[in-house]
Amino acid sequence: MEMLRDVITGIRVRINELNDNKDLFIKAQGLEEEVAKIQLKTVQNETALVTLKDEHRALQQQKNDIVRTSTGKLSEAMTAVLPDGEAVIDIDNNGKVFIGWKKEGDSSPRPYHGLSEGEKKTFNPALIRALKGNINIIEAAEVDRKRLENLLEKYRQDETQTIAATCHDYGQYEGWKEVRL
């Protein structure tokens, strides 16, 4: 009888071990299902990421096109009143802004901070006009007569009020009222 009890006890221990193994297998099967779900979600997220990157590139290109169109129109409006050369306005993909003037004979545009004071006196009113300002004030002490005449001629057709201040006596300009202080 003792031997029978030992056999029964051994069988019970083995049943308990098997139940524990069964529980581990059930947990392992649940983990495998979780791994499969996570792998599926990873694939879905990777697909969504590719789609979002494509959308981002398309939006970036659309933004670049809009900026290029806008800066092109500003440059054209400025160039129309500059005495020579062309205004250059550029905004790169990182948002860095370049504003400059490519004068006749220049191989590349000079940045605004590289312009002389006299050139800035010519460039600034062109920028104001391009931005649709309604008054132009030209401090023309460092602007020569020919350049001032060219500026005033281009502003003649403009509907904005233009005031040119200079310390030089260049005489009368046709169509302009001279006020001496």
C-alpha cells in the first residue's frame, strides 16, 4: 500500500508539473499572438510613415513653389523701379532669406548688407514699392543726379507719394515739385 501511495504522489506531482507546463504553453501562445499583433502594427506604422513622408515632401514642394512665386513677384516689382540690374530675393528650403541686387556687370548678386549706403538708398524704396507701401521717402544725399533722375522717372507712374531729400542742388525735375527748406 505504501508503494501505491508513493506512485499516486508521484503521479500527482507529475500532473502538477504538467499543469504548470500547460500554463506556460498557454502564456507562450498568448505572447506569440502579441508578437504577431506588434509585428502587424509595426508594418502598418511603417506604411503610414512612408505615406506621411510622401505627403510632407509634396507639401514642402508646394510651399517652395508658393515662396518662389511670391519672391519672384517681389523681385520683378523691385526690378521695375531699380535704375539698373535686378533685385534678387530667395528663401531656401531651410527658411534662410537672401535679399540682394545684381547690377549690370556683376557676375552674381550682392547681398543687401554688401550694398553701399548710396545703393541702399536706391534699393530700399524699390523694396517699399514692391511691398505696396503708400509712401516712398528717398534720402538721396549719396545718390548721383543720373540715378536720382532714373528713380524719379520710374516713380512718376506710381500712385504712391514720393519724397526725395537731398542736400545737392540738381535743379528742377519735370513733373516734380521742388521744396527747399
